Amino acid sequence: MLELSQDAKYEVRRFKDDPAKGIAPRMYIDIRGARLAMNSTQPAPMDDGLVRQVRVSQYSAEVVRVVLDLTRVQNHNAFMLLDPRRLVIDLHGQQTPEPAVIKEGAAKAENTPRLGAGRDKQAALPLANATGIHKIVIDPGHGGKDPGAVGVGGIMEKDLVLSIAKKLAVKLKNEMGVQVVLTRNDDRFVALEDRTHRANAEDADLFISLHTNASTNGEARGVETYYLDNTTDEAALRLAARENGGARKPVSDLQFILSDMTQNMKLEDSITLAHRLQQSVVGGMTKAVGEVRDLGVKQALFYVLVGARMPSVLVEMFFITHHLEGAAMNREANQDTLVNSLFEGIQKYGQSNMTGKPL
């Protein structure tokens, strides 16, 4: 990630290795119209399994060149982030085999390899699980200057989803041995694009965005879960427009980016994850608060899900504008039940997902 003081044009080129000439694989990024602000231009060693070292120099009067000496990178992507301006070089390592399903008694669980372990050796977890899920990025919606929906008694969506996300993170770590990363840990604003980029940078197995619903109709209530796809449903379009308020690009731009999700072969997994979470939340919360209206699994153009390279969903956990549901969600006991329900849905998804994998 390269910090920039202003917008700049850039060019990325990659060269394969040439063992005969003793040349290692490398790529360079030329940033045009730029001046180097670093005091030192000494190579920065990385040795993280993808990049051996990084070299930066003022290549010419108007060009800063960043050279990445590579080890086993399979492909890459480059994109700009704003506020603050950053140029991100997203590197993808060679795929490692997924762990096989281990029959009970055949081997100890701690011998199950961690997906992507070569990328982050320090992040390896002492606990193991048989679901194939090792890292989840949970996205508490809204935050900071964006409060989200405001419900009964002044309860704010941004506070409620953050509380639930933190509790869910602890439960996943303690009971499933899953590493969890939150897109925000406190009351701060995070752009929608940055949330998905974080999930990709973490090489997460799942991306789950948590929200609460709202409506001008005080009788609207229930739970619904979304995956990313096109839709003509008016209610879904209205909801997506509200949730996409923090995006830097207009909603219409999603039409051009949508293929990035639908073509990466994760759509089917996203739909399965959505159904597992929806069923678990409706079933678990019905036992706690009585009848829960099941609004089902739906599709919509949620900006926060665009570009995710893993199964990803957005959960709308009740209407906090409903007089009963808003009051219920303000109670910690009900929040704990909701956390348990989300946990169960993730666990069931992992178990069903691994069942279909060959030995």
C-alpha cells in the first residue's frame, strides 16, 4: 500500500523469472508526476512468502518507481483508494490444496492445515476445526459520522451491530478456533470500498456484513439476508440505496463491477451462506422473542459486497424502527441469542461446505 498526497497516474508491469540469466520474478509500479518523500531508498526486506523485498527510487524527475522482487505470486491487481489516497497492489499467491475431510479418529484436528497459512505464519491459530473456515472478516455496518438507522428509544444501528460483531468474534475464536477481523473496532467511519478491500487483503474465507433494518412503515418487521446480484425488486432497491449511501461511486457503477463477483465462482457459496444464516437467525430468535417474520434470502446491489473474492453476505437483523423488535434488540440477552444464532449459521455453512469436498 503506497500513500500518496494527491491523485496520480500509474503503470504496473510484471516480468517472469529467467533462471538462465539469473533473473528473479519481479514487478514494478511507475507513479507519474510524483516526487519521492522517503528519506531512505534502501531495499526493504519482506520474505513473507510472496515478496522477497521492496525497492523504491526516484526513477526520473517525474516518475517514482517501486520494484517488488517476487517469490511465488500467481497474479495481481492494482487499484486506488481515496480519503486518504493510497495505491494498493494486491498480490495473489499460488493456490494451496484445501484440507481434506478427516474422519473421526483418523487424525488429530490440530494436523488440519490452515488455508493460506503461507501468507501469514504468525496468524496461525492454536485451535483447529473441521469446517474449512479459518478466517472471517465481520463488517459492523456504518459508524462514525454515519449512524445508520435510528430506532426505538434512540438506539443506533452503528452501536448495535458493533456490539454484536465483537461478541460474535469472541465466540468464533473461542469455540471454532476461527481468526476474526473486524472492519472497525470502534465508532469510526469506514468507506464501503475499504471494507471489502480489507476482506480481500486478509485473504478471508468469509465476509459477513451486519446491519439492522429500518422503515418509515412502523409495522415493518422481520429478518432478511442478502447476497450480491442484480434485482428488480423495489424494496431491495430501496434498501440497497440506503445502505450504499457511504459509497464514493454512484450505485449505477455497480452494473459494471458486478461481473467481478458473479464470475469468481463464489456466488453459489454466498447463496448457501445466506440461507444458513437466515435459517439460524429466524429459528434461534423465534425461541427467544416469539414469532419472527422470515423475509427470506434475497439479492441486491450492495456496494459493500462488490469485489469480494470469498463468499459474502449482508444480514439485516430485524427492524429497529419496529416498536417490538427495536426494544427487543436493545436487550443484551437478545443480542447474545442473536450472536449464538449467527454462530450456528456459520458453523452449519462450514460443515455443509466441507461435506461436498472430496477426500
